[in-house]
Amino acid sequence: MAHEAGTEALARLAEERVDHRFKGLPPDAVGLTVAELASERRNLFTDGFTTPMLALSAERLEHNLRLMETYAARHGLAFAPHGKTSMAPQLFRRQIEHGAWGITLAVPHQVWVARAFGIERIFLANELVDPAALRRIAADLAADPDFRFVCYVDSVRGVELMDAALRGAARPVDVVVELGAGEGARTGVRTDADARAVADAVAGVQTLRLVGVAGYEAQVPGAAPEPVRAWLGRMVALAAEFDKAGRFAGAEEIVVSAGGSEWFDAVADVFAGIPELSLPVLKLLRSGAYVSHDDVHYSRLTPFNRVPEEGALEPAFRLWAQVVSRPSPEQAFVNAGKRDAAYDLDHPVAHVVRRDGREHPATGIEVTALSDQHLWLGTGPEADVEVGDWIGFGLSHPCTSFDKWQLIPVAKADGTVVDFIRTFF
């Protein structure tokens, strides 16, 4: 039922009218529906799209979806990719179609978006103590027997707040104890004794059901293979201890979950050694950045660099901007900036210059600074760049690239736009 409603909601996205809300689209497309514009198969470079324009590669997007589907299956992992990366229900659906168990999210608003588009399994990788949000979750659980929701808990106080908000709920909310990655890290219990106290608190209420343990390994101080694997081993040991003590009574399966986009190879290795427990184990990986990958941050840190025999992700984003000023031989400016490009981890990287329908490498061009609507380019003697050129940039950190664009063209290698991705931040 929810799936059918989600399918209808996705179909309605195609009925939206192109207007002032959406950056970079052809001015003469205003008034068309998104579906009508997509059906025209316009070319990103020659059919009226304006700069700045963020585009996704159709081929690379599909490659990344298939690669992680294959990786998870090969290693016996369930996969709930982190949806906060894209907040794009169309991509959620494609991830589900490519074998994902469900979608990971971080805050209630993101849950409402996913539910509006028919997502039936949600892992909230965060604590949730807001009473209004908890009541909404309880109502959804009561109304939809197929809805599966799991969230973190890391304190006795949190259990008390959740219980107060959920009293009278038709179904208990499934929770996992979040194991913190160490002193000075982010959320999560710091000691095994704290974990046991939280588990005891959950056992003492009727509104919650303990189903597992989870955490985020990238927060391990000085994250490196050995400390990350040691921390993952500690999580597995805690799950086994809880199971032996009967703390998962009433659960249908035991959830053990970790895995951002930097250490999923370690997660796969350690989770492969989870011993046989009293219930089936859902080994849940949550990597999200893979869907678009990137050209700097995750390109450096992806586990596929350590296991190249398993494949390689491909950066699917390209930001196109136009050179609007060339005030000196050492400097140029394009009409994209902080409003258009992620800059929280690394500057964009110039890859290609496009002029008169031809492309050449962006040799000698470097982004040196960002203003709100300009990238500052340092240009060396070898840089071949003129006012009017389009420059294609690679980006770093997809999580802060998606959120600057409400409607993103998906283009094939020849520039043909075959689809549009709608985001909800």
C-alpha cells in the first residue's frame, strides 16, 4: 500500500512544472512538465541549459549503483544506503531496485520524505527523543504493518523520554544501542557498562524493543585499519554478549550495523566473523556517498583503493560554469560559487574546458577561492581559457553537493539529458 502510494508520488514528480525554482534549466522550458522536458532529450551543451549547471552522469550513476549492489551481495551484507547524501526519492527507489534492504536517514524530516515516497524500511542512524516526531513514527507503525523502523539509543535518559512519548503506541519502536567510537567522538555509549545500562532501561519499558547494536566507525579517533577493526570487533562482541544474556528477546532478528563510505571493507571483513547467534543476524551496511562518489574526498578515501580487485566507484557529478571574466593572465572567474558547489571539505577541481563544441583538458587551471557566486581561478602559462568558455569541475563531498540543487539533469556521455533528479532538503 505504501509502495503504491510512493510510486504515485514519484510519478507526480514528473508532473512538476519547470519554473524559477530550478537552476540552470533552459529558459524556454518554463511551463513544461519535467517529464515533457526529459522526453525532448535535449543536449546539456547546445539546447539552452544555462550555467551554472550541476549534472549527473547517467552511465556512472548506474555503474555505482550496480557496483555496491554486487559488493554487498558478495560479502553477505544487507545494505541501507544513507539517504541524507542525496535526499532524492528517485535515487532511493533505484537503490532499493538494486538490492538495498532499506534507506538510512538521520533526522525526522528525512523520514517524512522517505515515507511520502513509499520507503518501507528505515534505519535512523541517530538518537530520536523528540516527542512529536516519535508520535508520528508510532502512528505510521500503527497504520502500516509493513513499515520497519529502527533507531539509535545511547542513554537511559533517552529511553525515558522515548517511553514517555510512546505510551499507548500500538507497536514498540525498535532500537539499537549505539556504541560510541571513543572518547571525544560523536554520539554513542562510551563503555560496555553504559551499553548494558541502556539495554536494561529498554527492557524496562513496553514501548521499545532492543534489536541490536550499531555505530559509525569513521569516528574512531585516529581512524586506521587496526583501530577501526578493533572497534568493530568490540561491537560484534557486545552483540554476542547481549544475545547470550537474552537481551534480544522478542526480536525477530539481531541487527548489527556500521559502515560509512570510508571503511566498508573493514566492516565486511569483521562482520563476516560474526558468530552464530540465537536469531538471524542482519549485517547492515550504511554507506551513502557511493551513489555519486566524488573527485576528491571519497576518491582518496574509498575502500576500493585498498581492494581494487573488487572494482572502483566513478565520480558522477560535474559542475559546469562559464568563464565570465579574465582580468589578467594569472586569473579567471566563472559564474559558480558557494551557492552551487560543495566547499566544506575541498575546493572544486577543474577537469575540462569546453569551447565551440570541443573539449580540452583544464591544464594549468586551479580553484584558489570561492565567493558566493564566483570561483576564483588561478591560471598558469599553459592554461588555455577564454571568456565564454564552459569549464567542467569535479566536486568533493556529495552530501553538500546534492543539497544545493533541487532538480539535477542526468546526462549521457554525449550530453543528452535523459532524466532529472528531484531533491528534498
